[in-house]
Amino acid sequence: MTDIWVTSDTHFGHKNIIKFCNRPFDDPDAMNQYMINEWNKKVKPDDIVYHLGDVALGKIADTLPLVAQLNGCKSLVPGNHDRCFPTNKDYNTRWWDEYKQYFAIQPLFSNIMLPKRNKLIVGLCHFPRSGDSHADDRFDKYRPRTWDGPLIHGHVHDQWVIKGDQFNAGVDVNEFEPVMLDNALDILGY
């Protein structure tokens, strides 16, 4: 049976995220390897994984290829730190081709229908309707403010896991590993 997983904000190769989010790693290499190992313990090669943005930072040519080590059929809903996000200065250049080597690229707000949950439609976005990892909401025009169903998102790092009918799939609040979508929806009461 194929499972569906969600995750966000891996920030592969990002040295400062260890300090910013108090991640329990000595360096980016240790962080990267831990997340790869944990991902592959859970996700089977034929599972579906939606990464909800902010995959890799640092030297992207060194960090983005780490995705090739991860199990699953991977789709990316881009986040503000991904080179294929519209506010990136290199948007619409070679980065699309780079990301497409590892992911099926999805729209900035996507949704999926789950037949086994009475055709429940679940929203997927890097951003929650409101809230940020900083004091003020940024990227307002990319937020799904009018979406009124369950929303799986990232971006807020360790600010919360659940906020109303929103579930933060970010690694900082999910033991640095993907979450099965069914488990996230159970937690939300769907």
C-alpha cells in the first residue's frame, strides 16, 4: 500500500537554522544525515511525499542533490527559501530544471482529494493562513487566507504544531522526519 507523507523546512545544508531553531545538531552534515536516515526509515520507495518548501540552503549545488538520497515519489510545493519560489532573484532561470531533477513541482497552493476519507480535500502550502517564524506575517499574497478546509503547511518552524484546522508539517516540530498525512488529519480531527 502506498502511503502519503508531508514534511517541510528541512533546510538541508543550512548552518544557521541549527542556531535559529535550536536544532540538536553540531553541524549541517550531522543534521542532513540524521534527517535522511529518519526519512528513509519511514518512507518506502513507492510512497508519495509532499515537501512543503524550504528544502535546501547554502550552496544549493551541494545541498539540493541530497534529495536524491530520500525515498519516495517527491513533490515540492515551493517555499520562500527555494530558488524556484517567485520572490527569488533567479526565479525562472536554471533553478526550475535543478529542482525538477528531484521533485514534481506543484503550484504554491495545491490541494489533494483523499477518496478513502470521503473525498476530503486537503490544502497544501508552505505558508499557514496567518503566522510566521518571525514577528510579522510575511509573503501575504502567497497565503491561502480564503481556504476553509484542512491546511497542511510549514514556514513557522517551531511556533506550533496545530493552529485550528492547520497542521505544521515542519521538521522542527515533527522529530526531524516526515509525517504520514493520515496521522496529521487524525490529529486535526478529520
